Amino acid sequence: MFRKTKLKTRMILTLGFVSAVQTILIGVFAGYYLSDSLFDEIGQRALMVSKTIAAAPSVIEGVRERDIGKLNRLATRMTRTNEALFIVIGDHYGIRLAHPTTDRIGRSMADDDGDWGLRALNDGEAYVARAKGSLGESMRGKAPVTDPDSGEIIGIVSVGYGVDQVDAIIKRYSFVLYSVVGLTLLVSILIAMVIAGRFKRAIFGLEPEEIARLFQERDATLQSVREGIIAINRDGVITTFNRTALETLGIDPETPLSGRPILDVLPESDLLSVLESGVPDFDREVWLRNRQMIVNRLPVRQGDDIIGVVASFRLRDEVDQVSRQLTRIQQYADTLRSQTHEYSNKLHTIAGLIQIEAYDDALNLIGSEVSDHQALIHLLLDAVPDPVIAGCLLGKYNRAREMGLRLHIDSESRMTDIPPDLPRDQLVSVLGNLIDNALEATRQHTGAGGIVQLSMTDLGHELIFEVQDQGPGIPEDARQKIFEKGVSTKQGVEHGYGLHLVRQFLNHWGGSITVDDLPGEGSRFTLYLPKKAKGRTRQ
């Protein structure tokens, strides 16, 4: 039943109950302590008065002479002066010499008090006792009367304050005490209501069961998302991540990330700059743990304060994988189509030469065709043993022939010392972009018969690729802009990405590229790539 109650009501009841218990316990303790203190205070007052009276010379003289009249007058006057219930004076046998009730005079004090002062008469000890006598229950202070000359105990003084008097004082103080207790309880309930209301607003009016369900849904959602997700707090400490993040970053799934600074896990991360600036970052291409990724970063705000950053990321390879596969298929299809078209024309030519019995010309054509391909294949086998790069160059060679151009690969080229950690697919993508741009620029400017030249060398500490075209050239003020995303000298909306990817690749691997105009017409792109990757730059 309690679970079905709303959180605010539960908090008010819980906090109110706790406050009520605490307040009542404090009130009971304070009441008990007040009562005990008052009784003790009254007892000490009775004891003090009894000692004072017992030491009075007139009382000592009256007891010594057994002057009952004098002692009763003294007792009556001191009773009024000290606001006591009674003052009783007895001799050394405990026989009353003074008492508020006349018929009690001459009787033993043991009638009212069972101990009737043995400790005071026998031991000379003053003490406090609570007892019920003929005048009612009272707190009594008893003190011995001592002869100053002989030091002998000659009597006893008993001063009593009625318990009813103490109870009246207790009731008066208790009313104030319990009024304060009740007011405190009421204030506690009001405070509980305020706290519950603020707490409810802080959790957006959700009930605990709803929060638990949302937490489970959030966790399930995080784990089901195929993008990596990492969140940090305002101190740069990781608070949330999913399995895909571990897989994407290549981190052991058993590695605990929660509570670790983001820079300990990803030193190249730029999340802290977003935390400082509060500016969101979308579709940013970065390198993390030697992997190229597409990252979105969004600051988390609470009011005007930035309390954290959430980042989602995915491998760029995943985005480009389908595109690369389609591109490769298209390249294979284009290569096969160009080869089919080219060889179909040559076969028709050879067939015509045979039909007109020009056998020598037919043999020369066949030999020339075979020798060109064999020379290229031998060059690639000797100079470029990597099959991925060699295959790319062979495909571009055939593509150039289909376009009516020539791709001339310098016979002195050599590319055998490629670092094993250099991604071949990215290198092929960069090289392919440069060759495609050169072929397109040459075709548009010179038409059929144009030549694109490629030279490669791996001597020294760098891999150097030089691509030279016969295009119109590139103005000096545009040589840096062409590497920006979406900027291109070609017409159309689907250009301006190839050289941007080239620059990103080089930035990560510490490489560089230069653009020069050639004498006459044309441009030369020279790519320098260190064999040993330098420090990667943050993106």
C-alpha cells in the first residue's frame, strides 16, 4: 500500500515520522530531565534551609532548653520566609518540639518518617529524603542540631517542600516545553514538505519506479546503439559508456572505464575543450587510438552550468566501407568494361588485318599489346610487391587507356619499404584520389592523348609519390583551399572530398603534400609520407 503512494507523500510521511519520533524522544527526555532536576533542586533547597536553621543560635538554645513555644514561633516564621511546607524540630530522641500541627508535638518523628532521622541523629549526617507524612508527600532536608560547646548532637531539623509544589512547577514548565515540541514538530513537517517538493522537482516529477524503469531503458538503449557512446562529468571523469565504445576503440571489454579521467583512456580526446567552451561539435572527423572516426560531441547543461559532455562516435571505415566496396565494384566493372571495349576494338582490328592478309601488321599489333602489359606487370612486380597498391595502379592504368589517356609510371620507381602499420586501404585511397584528379584534369584540358606521370620512391625516411598532370594548373591562391572540405575546381556538387581526405590522412600520419605548376601547363602533386608515423594531431 505504501509503495502505491506518490513519492512526495511518502517523503512527507517518512520525514514527518522521523521528525515526530525525534521530537517526542527529545521532549520526553527533556520532561524527565526537568522533573528530575526540579526534584533534586527542591531537595537541595530543603537541605540548605535545614542546615541553616540547625545552625541558628536561637534554635540551638531552644532545643537545649526544650523551649517548645519559642521553637514553634521560630519554625512558623521560617516556614513562611522560606516558602516551605513545614519545618519540624525534634530533640536528640526524635521527639517533636516544633510542628505545624499542635497535637503532633511531643510525638516521635517516626510516625511520619520511618527512618525519622537516624542518619542525622546517630551519624551527624545531613541528607535529603522523599517521604509521605501527615502533611502529604514532600522532599525533606534533614540536618542535625549540634551543641557548639560540647559538639554533642542535641536535636534534628526537618524542612519539607511539598511534592505538589514541585508538580505545579513541572506542569508549568512542561506546558512551555511541549508547546515548543509541538511547534518544532509542525515546523519539521513543513520543512519535510518543502524538501519533498524540491526533490520532486529535481527529478522532474518522476516516481522511483519510473526512474528505475528509465534507467533500465537507458542502459538497454545505450547497449543497443551501434555507435560508441562515452559521457564525462564536469571534472573530465568518465561516467557512462557502452559496449560499442569499447569495441570501436579496441579496448578490452573487461577494462573498467567508469571513474577514470578521459585523458587517461583517450589522450587525444578533445572532450575537455567542449566542456570548457560549451559549443557542440557535429560530424567531426578525428583520429582516436589510431583509428579514423566520425564524432559528435554535445555538452550537458543544468541551467546555465555545463555539467558534462556526451560523445557518440563511429569508425569512418564503417561509413566508408560500403562506399569503398561500391567504388571497388565500380572500378572492377569500369576496368573490365574498358578492357573489354579496348580489346574488342583491337580484336576487330586484328581480324580485319588477317582478312586482308596483312599478317605481319597483325603480329606486330599483338606483340605491341602484349609487350606493353607485360612491361607494366613486370615493373609493378619488381617495384611494387604490395598486391593492393599494384592492383590499384594496374586499374588506374586501364582506366586511363579507356579515357584515351596514358598513365606513365616511371621505370625508376620503387615502393618496397612500406611500413607494416600503414593502412593499405587508406594509402590506396589517397593515391587513387591524386591519380583520378590528374586524369580528369588532363582529359578536360588536353582531350585524348594526354599523359599523367607517376613516380614513386621509398629511399630515405619517407615514401614519396609524385603525380604530374597536363591540366590547366592551379592558381597559387587556391592551392591551400583545394584541400578544404567541399572545395573543388571541378563543376558539380559531388566534388571537393578527395583532397580533403588526403589532407586528413597526412595530418594524422605526419605527412605533407606540395602543389607546383609545371613549365607550360599542368600541375605536380608531391606527397611525402614518413615511414615512421609522427605524433598524430588532435582533430
